[in-house]
Amino acid sequence: RGSDSCVMAGTCLRLKRLLLGPLLSRAPNPPTDLSVVPRSDGFDVSWRAGASTSEYNRDRYEVEMAPTSPRLLELLGDTFGSHVQFYSGTDCACSIDRLQPSQPFSIRARCVNRAGASRWVAVDAETCAVPVGCGGVGPDAAYAWDQTPTHVEVRVPVPPTLAPRAVDVRVRPRRLEVRLENREAVAGDLRGEVTCQPGDFEWELRAAPDDVGRCELFIVLEKALPPNGETQYDPMRQWDCLIDAPGHERIDRRRMRWTRDGEWRPPRDATTKDEVARALPDMRVFSENQTGVCGRDGELDDWGADWEKRKKKKKK
């Protein structure tokens, strides 16, 4: 009987809105808490309904979007209006798809009904960059970065003649500063916290591995463990940028090539470094010593010690 009464009440309310709505409707309040979650190919937009102005309202929502990149606006010319509608409906969420990476947009939403429309509520958002490995590239290619669950690697282009004494790297728990010959190369607040005691980070000048004739400053930072003391392997819990500031692209963590979870480990029957690299293509095994207790892609428990024993036994 209780369910029947609820159905009757709902039916009566719909009839009231249908019959009396044109007379008793009131212009709606704007939506609140407009949120935009960027992806590399679009946005997930959500909001909350504003306070009701009349029980007879039949509210729906409209979402519009416009590019804000000067270059894109110049390409579109007069054929593109101020904003284009991407959603109209009663749900408080929608998705905008089939966009290009690293493009800025203005997104706005409003509530409408028979009595009128609310004011627009707007936010600016930018689609994420497609990750390069598990990282990305800084503004004007000032740096490139990559990550594992336990470390962050930063590569800064430098002149081949740069001397080590001209390099000044300063690391704080949430800030990185790099100066080359008294010139600021990278500076800003880090996306996450790192350990910065003596010996917790290292840097070196080396030849760029992917560009013949060029050199780079290579920095390795160790991520600070979360309060529970457990290494996080979920890609969505990794960093989405190196420097947390406007102009530094955020990567789409859903498209990270590395998708290993905490339960996956290298096969115990592996006997060579090449077999390890094939099993973990994104582990970045640089030397046999790094397959010990702690590898570049997270904790490996006692696997490394077992592998060393098998390797020595095989040589005999």
C-alpha cells in the first residue's frame, strides 16, 4: 500500500505540473557546483540543481561550450558562434566527447523552464594531454617527465658544454627548482609530495637517449608514501602533472601505458634481464642490479634475490 500511495503522489504531481505549470511556474535558479572533469578526448560535466522556485516547475538543463584558444578561434572564423549547445535534458550530468587533446574551452550551464531561464554558470577547462609513457612535456618543451609508482623522473635539455658546477637543483617536499648558469629552467610546486632528505634525490648530466648530439639534466625524485605506508599502483592515484600551475599540461591518467596493480609481479621463472623487460615492458630495467629488492617500478619483495640465485646457478 505504501508503494501505491507513492505512485499516486507522483502521478498527481506530474498532473499538477502539466495543468497548472503554465500559470504557476517560476523562473528557475541557476545550477550549483558545476564540475568539469577533463579527459584527453572530452569532458565529464556535472552539477547540482538549484533551489526550487515552484513545485509546478518542469526544469531542464542546457550545457554549452566554446573554444577559447585564439588559434582555434582564428581557424574557425565566423562560421562558429559564441557557444554551441552540447546537452539539453533533465539529468544533472553529461559527457562531451570527440575533442582534441590540450584544447581550452569555456563551458557553461543553466536551468530553463516555461517561465524563463536562469543565469549562466560558467567554468574554463582544458582537455588533458595524451601521456608520453606515464608523464608528459612542460611548456615550450622546457622539461619532460615520467613516473613510476615510487619515483618521478625529470629531463631538462641543457647545452652540451654545461659544467656540473653551473647546475643548481633544489628540492623541497612539494617544490622543485632547477637553475642552469643562474638561469631559472624549472620552478614550481610539485603535484605530489617527495622525500627531500640528503640522498633521497639524485641528478646527472648525460647524453639525451633519444636525440643524438644533445644533452640533458636527468633528475630522479622519490615519491613520499601515503599515510598508510603502502605504494599506490592505481594509475588514477598517480601524478597528472609535474608542476601544479597554469600552463603545465595535465595528462589523461586513463590512457597511461602502465596499468600494473599491486598484486602483479614478474614471473619467477625469468632468468635474464631481457625476460624481465619483456614481462614488464614499462618497468625500465636499466641494469641487473635494479632487479633487486626495490625496482624502478615499485616494490618487488624477495623476487630479485631469487633471480640472482638462479642467475648464478645458471652460470655454473
